[in-house]
Amino acid sequence: MMPLSMAKPGETVTIRKITGRDEVRQHLAELGFVVDSEVTVVNELGGSLILQVKDCRVALDRQMANRVMI
């Protein structure tokens, strides 16, 4: 496993684990980041990741992306 922040643009990955406090995990789940779902890295801008989650694009900063393990 490695953090989502290590994924390259254009790569589609599967979420294996989400770490952090309960509030952080709940917030990520509300954004669509749940275990066994697929996420595509669209782009990386200024340390933030632009991600395709289901039918939405979401921006995550590097700190939050480090909590999502792939």
C-alpha cells in the first residue's frame, strides 16, 4: 500500500484503506472516498491533486491525499 499522493496523473487506482481521525474519515467518505472504490488522478496542481471520483472531480491537498491508501 502507498498513499494516494504517490499516484501519477492519468492513473486509476483502488482505495484500500483510509486513515485518520473519525471526522477526517467521515469527511472523505462524504466526498466519495470509500474502500474498494476507484479514483482517477486527473492532474496535480501546486501540491493538490485533482481527482475523478465517480462522476465528480474533487481537489484534495497533499495532507488529505496522504490519508488515503491505495
